[in-house]
Amino acid sequence: MSKIKHHPLARIQPLPLIPRQWTPSVACPECHRPNDHDFRLCQMCGYERQPFPPPREKLDVDDDKIQARLEEINKLAVSSDYGKKKAALENELRNFLGNRSPPKDLTTASPKDVCSFLVWKDEGGKTIVHKTGGKNFGEKRKSGCGCPKRLAAGTVDSVIGQLRSIFTKSGRGGEWNDAICAGNPAVAPRVAEYLRITKAEQANALIQPTQAQPVFHDKLEALCTHIAVKLRDPKTKESKLFTLARDQAFFKAMFFGADRAADLGRCKSEELAWLPEGEGILFNHTFGKTLRDGTANTFPILANENSAICPVRGLQAYFTMATALGINLSKGYLFRAMNKSKEVVNEPFSYDAAQSRFKEYLIKINRYEGDTLHGLRTASAITIAMGGASQSALMAHVGWREKATAQRYMQLRKVCHDESPAAILREQVTPGARKDNPKKRITDAATVYQCKNSTDYKPVL
């Protein structure tokens, strides 16, 4: 038997690996059976799918230009204050979920993960929740007792709202289904229960939502008088003259306009108009915190006889100073910022910069008590409400949309007057109140009650 020679086989080249791409199925319009996305005949009923017809008219479509515009819109959405906060929160959430065991992401997060994230966020809270019976119970600002710090209930509510938006954007929808454990986890009842318990816990610890301390006209007058002295001082540097003139006009306009500081800082000169006979100035805001859907907030500020805080005189002084310094305010932002080189630039006067200046002035005159710029708006709303303005007029001037906000200030006028229930109770129990106020019909309530509810009444028939 002859020997057979075996020759080594050539090296076999493996076939190239092609990644498999999953594409969603397309339902047949007749029998609704799922088919391939590019099917021509239905596998169930034989329905013949018509090819996409060619366009009727040839158009010049610049895809690069369209893409550039979409990217610009995306940058505008992310660059806003709310966009930046939500983007930072989304990064925090992704990192938190990725560091858990087992790791998760936005597509697999559960309501329990959302609650765990809120508990983790509590570590950065500043609200001290004192325990009942503790030495600092009821003292909001005192610390050192070992009681835990939490996020304020209002902050938790805001974070949950942003989380809902984040999960909706990631494709989780706007609702949660407990039966199949699918949907938006931030909308789940478990998260709502977490918020309810947080509010109840802080309410039981006597923690009320922080309200801005009102800055009434007397404190504003002291502040503006201090600025006026600086403006008249020959030793004041030229670089500070513009800042002083801008600040006093900004604070006066904010108080009498009851405007938001951030909105007023973004106000443009084109939004201002003189009222007839120079009676005042009309503002027409078209962009702001709540003005992004084509609505506008129009309000006037009128001249008054108090020259120290008159907003019209304050704006005129600001215009005069800007003209003297060679700054043209006729176009662009009305209240402008200064760069690091002490140059006036056509950029908005930010809230943080305005608040820093406001605090600095109050410290110099020894009147700072934790005040914020929002206190000017609060004091303005209180003054308007106590002066007798109607709810609709107050809402129109301040730019509120919710009636509940206006009613909170209108309530002061209802409860703080001579005919209020509290005043009637005081006069009813005050000895000699009827003698001191002969014009008022004040009768002893006990006597009237006993007479009207006597058991000695005789039947009519």
C-alpha cells in the first residue's frame, strides 16, 4: 500500500464579524403583524406595501445649516439658569446610580433609587430639623445640638420636579405603572410619599418656608441717601461713578416696579417709554423668568415728591451720568455690567452682582439684617396691598400669574384693620371700650348671647 502524502492546509481566514443592528419592527396596516422595517409583502396576509413616493418638488435642503441651528438651540437651552441646574443634577444622578451596587442608569432606575438619591442629597442640606424636646427645638438658625441637616421641603419638591423632567427626556415617559414597575420613577407614589413625609417632618419641627424679609421704603431711603453722598463726593473715582448711579436707579426701579431683580437686570432700553407730560416711565418686559411664551409684563413707575427714592429722578440721574461718561444707553441693556478691566459692557446686570452691591451698601450703613433684593419686591407688594389695591391690580403690576401669591399679601389688608375680627375681639374684651369709642356699636357679646338664647321665651300660640 502506497503511502499518501498529506500537505498542510492553507491557513483559513476567518470571516469578518459584522455587528448585528437591531431595528424596530413595523406593523402591517391590514393585519397588524410585525414585519421588518423595510418589508414589501406582509408575512401574514400578503399585504403589498407601496414604496415611498418621490418628492413632488425638488427643494434645496441645507442639512449643515439646519444642524448648526439645532445645535445653537440646544446650547441656548443648556445655557439658561434652569438648564445648567438640571444638567448638573442629571450628572449627579448618573454618578450616583453608577456607584451603587449593582450599578444602574437612567433606563433602569426605580422609585427606590430616586428616594435613595434624595436621601443622599440630604447631606448637602442646610435646614436643621430639631427633634421634639431638644434644647433648640423651634429655633431655626441654632445649631450645635447634633440634630440632622436636611434639604428644605421646598427644595426636595423642586428636585423631584427636575428629576421628572430628566427621566421624561431619557424616554421613561410621564407616568409610572406600579403593576408592571415601568415608567417614570420620579412620578411613582413612593416618591410622592417621601415628599409628603418630608414636609410633615419639617412642619412638626416648626420649620416654615423661608420668606424674604421685607425691605421697606425707609431702609431704601437710607441706602439711596448713602449712595447720593458718594456721588457728590469729589474724591469718588470716575470708575465708581457709573456703578453708583446705576445701583441707585436699579434699587429704586425695583421697589416701585415690584419687579424681579433678574428680570430688571435683563431689561433693555427699547422696553422703556415716557408717559405723557413726564409723569413717569412705562416698562414693557418681554423676557423674564415667567415671560418666555410671548407674554409681556407692562407696568408704570411714577415720579413722586420724595427726591431721595423717586425712581424717575433716579433713572434720569443714571442717564445723565452715563452720557457724561460717554456711555450710550439708547440701545441694548439698560442696567449694564462692568468687566474685570472696569469697562462698561453691554451685558445684563446679573442678580448675583446686584445682590452683592445691595448687601455691601446695607453693611456700610449698619442696616444689614440678612436682607435680599427680593425683600424690595416683597415690601412693595405689601405696601400696595395695604394701600387698598385690588387683587387684579396687584397681580398686573407685580406680574404674578397665580392668585394664591397675591392673596397671601391681600390677606394682610383683610386682617390688619380696625374692623378686622382680631380688632373686634380686642375691643369686646377691653373694659370701657364702648366709652372710649362712642361711635362704634360695641356690645358685650356675653350679654347679647344670654339674652338671645334665654329659656324664658313664651310660645306665640
